[in-house]
Amino acid sequence: MATVTHERVRTGRLSEILLLTVAVLIGIYAYVQVGLAMNGVVPANLAMQAGAFTGLTVLVHLLVRWKAPYADPVILPSAVALTGIGLAMIYRLDLSYAELGRATGFAPRQLLWTVVGMAAATTILFFFKDHRVLRRYTYVSLVAGLTLLLLPLVPGLGRTINGSRIWIGIGSMTFQPGEIAKIVLAIFFAGYLVTARDNLALAGPKILGLHLPRLRDLGPILLAWAVAILVLVAQRDLGTSLLFFGFFVAMLYVATERISWVVIGLVLFGGGATLAATVFPHVMARVEAWLNPLDPAIYNRSPGGSGQLVQGMFGMASGGLTGTGWGEGFPHLVPYANSDFIWASLGEELGLTGLLAILAIYLILTQRGIRTGIGVRDGFGKLLCAGLSFVIAFQVFVVIGGITRIIPLTGLTMPFMAYGGSSLLSNWIIVGLLLRISNEAREPAAAAGSFAGVLDALPDTPTGESMPMPARRSGDDNPTEVVDLR
């Protein structure tokens, strides 16, 4: 006879309040320090800016408490802290641009996009009671993602900025649809792979220790590779191409646990990138700037020179271990210091110590996303969490790798911190999805002794594998319902 013992589950909302307080204070402190360092006084609009940022954070927290009471308590504070640091640096650069007579007003626009992004995250919590609903739109997501990727190529709609055709424009407003495309494509990959992972994981010969797939199972990765190369060639965007193909291969590995897919992915992308660098001059220009940045001919070349890269590296070097301090450096000397090179700007004024602290926040955010995927019981949710978490982690790696010359510079922006409405919006949508899924992973079972949730997850289990009957629904260390079958 089955007996069920109920134990109280902590929602984590108190922990979230405490972490949000710290996150908001970090952003306000940085904002005050910028004003004191550059003008000698506290910013005149401190009350308005700090009040708006604090009010937004409190509102989102209350909505999470209402609609997703068991959501992970660390995800939202991590995103708020990164956004606050980014707003402070953009405001700091606005002050320098004003002294130089250049265009300003980036910080207020970024705050406006923060409002839009947070609103999008809470909208997801309102209208998606169960993340598994998204699985119904697997192939709709594929069509939507490819359409968004190809929109910049439409004559009259697409815009070419800094050599890359990744923007669409209506009047004076521009938007990067690829930022939203990565989310809907993650939904497609999760829905497709949870259905096809049996064939992708179990079939195929074993050669030299690698379990290779059958030729007919290579279709999905070849299609993803072809789209990535199309983006690289037609839109001249190495960053989006690398990000798109990279997180697809990562999700493929998570679904199948076969290292052969990673090897195949690396070979395909390496061969495609090498061919593109040989055939297309704009790709080779990025490679030359990466390999020989101090060559005078490459440094002074316009466009495609290495001047921006070298100036950013010198800026980070001048920051040293502890940085020059907020408002005490010269990050405005680097082109696009508030967007593509905001990491170099932060490195100059916060030093290596500050950069490592920021990197730790990204690491925590990614870890909590992956932990959510481990905690949720359906295969679709696991793969979607893995894909969304990897998008953030891989984008951080690509940006930092390009600025520090680990890999060629790509033009991607730091999640949450860099100036750009489309990037900020897409990352807050990711936060909303992770909050929704983490609520499903951590909340107690709806009915005592009911295994309906387990039965829903059984079709996602690969053939030949057994799924242990979980004793609790929570994805964390807090016990929920202990089931004793006797």
C-alpha cells in the first residue's frame, strides 16, 4: 500500500529578495561612483534612475512570486545584477561622449529596453502555464527561426551596418532578428531531438572508438551547417553563424551523449569556415586581424582593420588587477565601447578582479539554467534548458574570446550588459523561459500519490532505457513528497 509523507517545500522567494537587494545595490553603487568620479557630485537624476530600476525589479519579483512561486531564486538576481552593471557603464560612456561632442542618450534607451525585456519575461510567466506547450510548435519554430535569420537579406528591409547585414530597419529604428531566432530555433531543436534521439543515439557503426551516426541521420546537422554557412557568407556575420551552429551541436550532444556528434560538428564548421576565409575577403580580413593585429597595414586598414581590437586590449592592460575605477579610465577611445567592446571598457575600469566577478555571475546563471534542466522531468524541458543556457555561455565565450584574441573577433554583444535593444530583449526572454521551467522543476506534485507527471515524461525516454520512478518533483535539495511503496 502506498503511503505519502508531505514535507514543507521552501519556495526560495526570501532568498530571491535578499539577492535582488544586493543586485540592485551593485548597479546603484556603480551609477553613483560614475557621477562622483566624472562630475564630482552624485548624478542629478539618481532618484529617478535608481527608483525606476528598483521599481522594475520589485515588480518582476512580485509577479514571479505570484505566477511562478517555486522558480529558481538565483536566475532573476543574476540577470538584474548584469543589467545594472551594463547600465552604469553605458551611462559612464554617455558622459564621455558628451564631453567629446558625440551622440549620447544610450543609457536612457537601454533602460527603456530593460523595461521591455522585463515585461517580455513576465509575459511568458503569465501566458505559459506549462513549458511543454511549446513542443506543439516544433516545426512552426523552425519556419519562424529561418524566416527571422533571412529577413535581413530582404531588399529594402535589411540594413548593412559595419559590413554585416544582420539588421532590419523601419525608419530610424533597427532590430536584429537573429537574436530572437536563436530562441525559437532552440525550441525547434529541443522538440526535434527529443523525438529523434533514439535513432541519433543508438544507430550507426563504431569506428576508431567513435559511435558514428548513419548517413541518413546526418540530415539535421548538415541542414544546420548549411544555414550557418549561409549566414556567414550572405550576412557577413561570423558571430551569429558560430553561435547558431555551436549551440545546435551542444544540444545534439546533450540529447545523444555521443562525442562523435561534437567531432562531426567541429570538422564541418572548421572546414566551412576555412573555405569561407579562402573564398570571401571579409572573412579573411577577420582572420588576418586576429593573427597579425599589430601589423601597421592591418591596424590602419578600413574597414576590417585591427585598430579597435588593439585599442581594447591596451585598455584592459591599463586596468591591471584592480582597474582605474569607475569613471577614471579612457574606455571611450575604443570604437563601440558601449556595445561590442563593453567587456574591454569594464576591464579597464574594474580590472581583472572585476571581470572575474562578472564572469562568476555569468557562470552562476548558466549553472542554474543547467540545474533546472536536470531537475525538470520531461525530455523537452531538459533539452530546452540546456540549449538556452548554452546560448548565454557560448555567447559570453565568443565575445570574450574575440576581445582577448583567443578566437577571431565576431561582433556579438555581451548578454544583458552591452548596448542593444534586440540583444537585451532576447536575453530577458531566455530568463522568462528559465524561470517558467524552473518553477515546474521545483514545485511539489499536484496531487499526492499521483504519477501523471511521470507518465507524461515516459514517451521521452529512449528505447531500451529504464526511467526510475522519482520520489519527488523538486529539482533542488529541498524534499517535497516522499513516496513509500510497500
